Amino acid sequence: MDASILAAMDKEALKKQIENMKYQASMERWPLSKSIAAVHKMMDNIVMQSALSFKEIEIDHEVQESALGLVD
């Protein structure tokens, strides 16, 4: 960072910036292939949960229709 930028920052903002940089430096680095695989796994889980939720809604709808006598 340029010295003029550091001079303009207040002390608290500078402390937060340093803490953030320390945190980022301590983070575990993953290769891109591992990150992509993790995102795919997360998306698969979300899709599976959504599919299950829609299936439950469909079943609930059928049960309600049956209870109301709307189904032959």
C-alpha cells in the first residue's frame, strides 16, 4: 500500500485490515480442482434435498386430495 493511503486510514480501520490479512494468510490453500469438486458436491446435495422436498410436497398434495375425496 502507498504511504499516503496508510496515512489517510484511521487506526481502527488499519487494525481491521491487518487482522483480515493475517486471517487470509493463515487460511488453508486448496488447489482449484479440489475447490471445484467441493462446489459440485455442495450443489449435488442441494439438488438432492430440493428433489426430496418436491417429492414430499407432491406426496403431501396427494394425501390431502385423498383425504378430501378429490381422488377417485
